[in-house]
Amino acid sequence: MTLDTLLSQPLAPVSDDGFSARIVLQLRRAEECRRWLLWAAAILALMPLLVLFLPTAQLAVSQMSRWASAPFVAYPAGA
């Protein structure tokens, strides 16, 4: 038997016991997490622009900058 004849034969069915479904679910969850993180990063990046338009946003931005510079947030974010 040659290699060409072996490769042209169909493979035997393999049971995956839900493996494919679990992998697809993990990929969907990872994609959703990535999407939320990107939106959160975009919102945080645009927060300083709120100061220009909303006077009450100045307080929120100053509170957030104080909170973000706290060591328990800054060190893990830097890592």
C-alpha cells in the first residue's frame, strides 16, 4: 500500500466527548473578555475629555486619578 492510497482513505470517526464545544465556549468567553477590556480601556482613555465638557466630571476624573495612583492598583497594572 502506498502513502497516497493511505491518505486518500477516510479517517475513522473519533468521539470528542464535548471537547469541541468546550473549546468553542472558552474561545467565546475569551473574546467577550477581550471586548470588554477594550471598551473599558477606550472609556478610560476618553475620560479626561469629559473634563472639557462636563464641569461635574472634574470631580470624577480627579477621584479616578487618585484611585489609579494608589499602590494597590498601580503596581498590578504596571506588572
